[in-house]
Amino acid sequence: MAFWNRRDQAEEKKEDDTQHNKSSTITTTENNNDFRQENTDTLGMNNIDNDEVLDVVIIGAGWAGISAAATLKKKGIEKFRILEAKGHIGGRSFTHHENWEGHDVACDLGSMWIQNAKGNLLNEYIKKYKIPTHVSKFKTRIYEENGKGPMEDDKFQALEEELFEDGFYDYQAGRQQLAWIRGEEPLSKSRDLYLQKLKKKPLKQKLAKVLIRDQIELEYSGSLEELSLMHWNTDSWIGGSNSHDHFVMTGYSSLVYAYAKDEGIMDKIIMNSPVSTIDSSSSDDLIELTLKDGETSIKAKKVIVTVPLGVLQANAIEFIPTLPKSHSSAIQRLGMGKMNKIFMFFKSEDVFWPMPSSHFEVLGDVTDRDSTFLFYNSLSFSEEKPALYAFFKGPQVEQIEREFASQDPNMYQEKITELAMECLQSMFGKDVPRPEKVVVTGWVADEYTRGAYSFNKVGMKSRDREVLTFPIAENRIHFAGEATHEKYFATTTGAFLSGRNAAKKVAKKLSKKK
């Protein structure tokens, strides 16, 4: 999940880009758009009789939901539906296509990489569907403030190793061990104590603060004040080794839709159908789901809930009876990230940043701003499209999202763009031109996501994610999603595996009743 150019902890082997011709890429995009149009009729319940009882209803058509559906079908269960709140599948794996200067630019608003591709099962589907990817070999440029230019590569790499890898990371690891004896605390306490040790070296102190913030807060999507010292980095390398991540050139939606079509589950998905109530109190052992319109309801023997953690934390779905304390407490103890992205499109003649060749350029600055923007130039690989995108996070941008993202999206976009421009001007000088077009995400303000992805929050218990995999309502209601996976939380792979695991449990229970 690293945003930065960390040195691999395993021996590197040559990894080739997946090759794919342009015409088939266009066909994939067209098919995806056709599917959205065909499946967006309001509620789309025409194929379900009023008195019909489904074997399973899956709530949410993100990776957990569609992998659960594919698993049910493989197990011979056909009487199921997926209820999706939005007008597209994939959940937080969603690609916005922007036409810019004659190019189709795939902007992944959420998931972007196949992480640790060599050991990642999703990479097998990438190969199967011949979806083009680019091996992510990052090159980081850190700029000093006020247009002073980038640090020399050798200098930055030496400082990164000194201040983060051999510095803060080792320092917090020692305190992490003691925390199991002394008790839990936020990761920010280790940061504050470590930075205090550098108070007589102001440049190193400032750079260390930036490295800590960008390598931890942006990667895990939680602030250091919220991250658990004991648990923040208990996730595992996908596949058990650290290989390169692969950037999905045509966007994650191309993979989502290819998988859903290949597994034959598209006709099982009902779009624009947010669930408001899950009632398991009936004496007939059936579960009744009521949609947000208040008029439509469906009955099923089993339910798999795959909505994001933030939706559960907001109690956006009412459970009757209420969730057991074991589950409601675990849900609230976990953290939901507040990270977003901005995509900025410029005229070709206005390009002011260094254009990369085979590396992902990562551009950041040494700053005291409370909100950070970390820019990537990966969109420039194909035909050198003049675009930048950035991950951003921090108190100021979070406040702006709360105030404007839902009520005034144009003002939200404008304010975020201004902050991004401040960062770019600090790196490249005051003459940096404004972008011609901007796309900004608002995952926290989105009522059907309410955040980026989960993290291990201070005060959580080590088994909280595992608890969420335990069925409730006498084994009739199951949960899945990235937040329920102990090892691969915050990843598409974790979501995929959690959906598959939940579906296997459901299929086993249904087979016993036949």
C-alpha cells in the first residue's frame, strides 16, 4: 500500500507490463457504459414476485458483494439478488472517464493499484481479461518550500532512510512493544516524542514530520491522533511478499465489470436500491429488507451485508432487532479514513512539472501546512497526458468537505483546488498556471460510503475485525467487506476474499436445509 519509493524487502524480479491493444480497451469501456444504462431503472424489481422468498440477498455490489455473488453461483445457488445503492457496481472501485485533449483519461476515484501484484489473486483476473497495467516503480521528488527546487535524489534517499526507516519507524516499533505492557496510546504520541529529539535540527524535524504524515497518514487514511500504536500496521503483504504494485491503466471499473460479466452475475444486480431496514424479528425465520423508498420490501432466508464500515458506523441501515453489542462495539472501535483525491488537467503547453519516463513521479513538499497534498504523475504514461492527481488529507480539507461537499459541490471543488495550487506554487513557483479542469472526490460526504477505507483506530481490540465475520440472527445475517478482513483490510483483495468467505458459509448453511 506504500505511496513512497520504499526499498523492497524481498528480492526484485523483472515484471513486464500487461500488453493490450487500444481497440479492445475502447470496447470494454463501451460495454461498461451500456451495462450501467441497462440496469438503472428505478428499483428494477420486475423479475421478483411480490410473495417470492429469495435464498440470499447481498447488500452492496462492491468487490465483496460481487465476489459473494460469484461464489453463490458456483455453489449452485441461483435464487439471489444484489441490492446496490448507486447506479454502478464496484463500490469504491469506480473509474471516472475524462476526455482531455483527445485522450480518454481513466480517473480512478477510489482503488487504483493491484497491490503486490505477484501474490495478488486479482492480478490473475487482470491477466485473464487482458487489462493493461503498469508496474509501479516510484521515484519521489521532495521540494523545499517557496520554489527552492527539489532535493537531490541521493540527499533525499539518505534523509528518508535516516529519519523514517531507521528513525521514526524503529522508534515507534520499540514503543509498540512496550504498549502491550503499558497500555494503548495513539501513534501521534510516538511522533511527538520523536520530533522532539530533532528540535535542534529544524530542517530534519520538518522533513521527518512530512515523511511520517505522508507514509503513514496518507497510506492508512487515518490521522496519527486516531491510529492505534499497538495495531496500526498489523496488515500483511498481500500474497505474503513485497512485490511491485501494478497501476490499472484503463481504470479499476474495467476489471470490476469484466469480472461481473464473466461470472454471469450482472442480471442479479439491482441498481439504485439502497436498503434502509433489515428486519430479522419475524417468527417465520425470514428476513425482510425494506428499501429507502419505504414502499419496496424483499424477503430472504439469508443476507450478506457488504456496505462500507462508515455506513454501519452512521447507523444508516436499521437492524431489527438491534445489532448485538459484540458487533456494534467492534464497528465503532474501528476507524474509517478521510482521505480524498484531486485530478487536475492542464494544457499541454502549460506543463510545469518534470515529465517521467518509466517511473511514477511522486511530488511532495516540505511544509508546515496541516493538510497535505501528495502529487502523482502516473496519468502521464500513455501519450504524455498533461494531468496530475493528488491524494490529500488533513484537518483543513476535512472541514471543507464537511461544510461544502454535499451542500455546494462547486465551492468544495474550488476550495480544494486553491489548496492544491498553494502546494504546487510552493514547489514550482508562483507562476504555476491553474488547471483547465478538475475532478475532486468526496468519500466522507458520500452517504453510501462515508469514508475512504478502514484503519485500526486507537482503542480497538485485536479481534474486532474477526468479530464482524461472525454471523448474527441465528446465522441468517453475515457481514463482509474490506473492514472485516484481518490481514488485508483497506484493500480490494481483502474485500474480495471476505465476500467469498461469507458466501461459502451461507451456501453451506443453505445446503444443509435442503
